[in-house]
Amino acid sequence: MSGAKGFISFEGIEGSGKSTQTKLLAGYLRAKGYSVVETAEPGGTKIGNKIRGLLLEPQNHMDPLAELLLYYSSRAQHIREVIHPAILRNDIVITDRFTDSTVAYQGYARGIALTIINTLNEIVAPDMKPCLTLLLDLDVEEGLRRNRHAQKEDRFELETIEFHNRVRKGFLKIAEEEPERIKVLDASRSAEEINREVVEIINKSLPGIIKISPGSQKSGVRNQNEKN
């Protein structure tokens, strides 16, 4: 598989269960002796978490281009402070969202030209594409229902059903274009069922996505999702 070795991303619409699967996979790999960094976008750093607040605050009415540039500001810091150093240490990095989310949300859903997004990717995230992406696909209304039940409501939760359907279609289009990197999973199932499939995919993919064998790292728990 192409992409940065040891770099895995989870993608999907709101309520698809990415955060849960990120934690479950990290725990599984740590149990096998790997050193794992869990992280998420937007955020992952002190600066990124401040930008995250701006992006997700429901009261912030934001121009799409301003939104896009804030995401890339957060990502630039995230890569240089967290992701790139972890990859150099031969840690496995698992992120809840990365550049595919930008293409789906700001590109396919907001309507920003993909050429602009691709140019920003080349500037901010050169050679930082995940080597494996697990796309959790779910009906939009079910995903939003799950988040309402969990009392999660941010600026994106308040978008229209049509917006979220464009996001979902965008993700599936990206997956269609990159079937080797992106594996689509049915996220309507229980977390346990999804995790079993994730583990199957990981076990089949490990030789191609990870540089080193378990135990050759200093095993540890690193989680960049929390504010420092």
C-alpha cells in the first residue's frame, strides 16, 4: 500500500463511530506490543484545539474558504508537532479524520474546488497520506440520530440533510478512486462487529503498512486527543 508507513485514518460522516473504533484499534495494537499514537482532527495540539473550538462552535457563521484555511492551519501544526515525529519514531499513528474529510466536507459538500484542496495538501501535508484508511459508511439520518442521542451538537450537526448526504457521497467517491488504500465498512452494525472486521483488515494489512515488528518499539500509550 502507498502512503506514510504506520499511518492509519478513520473516516466517515457524523455519528459513524470513528472515535470508538480508533480507541478499539489502538488498544488492540498496543496489546500486540506496538507503540501507538491516537489523535484526531481538527485538534491534536494546543493550537489545534483552539482552532477546533472556532470550527465547531455552533454560533460561528463561517465563510467556506475561511473554514478550509482554519482546517489546514490546524493540520499543519498537527503534522509537525504530532504525526511526523511519531512516524519518525516508528510509532503507529491512528487519526480520527485527516485529509479525506477535508475533500468530503469542504470539497464535495461545501463546493470548494478540489484543485484548491489538492494544492493545500501538497503544501501542508506532502507525503503524509495515510497508508490505510477505514471508511465507516452509514445512513446520514442514522448518524445524526446517534449524535443527538449522545447530546453531541456542533456547527456541522446543524447542517442540512442534503449537506450530509453530499459528504457521504464524497467519501464514497474518494473510496471508489482509491480502493487499495480505503476500505469501506458498514457502520450500521454494533461497535463489536465493526471492530472484528477492522482487526481482520489490519491483520491482513500489517506487513504492508507497518515498518517494524511488535516489541521493537518502546511500547507506550500516547493520546493526542486530550487538551494539554
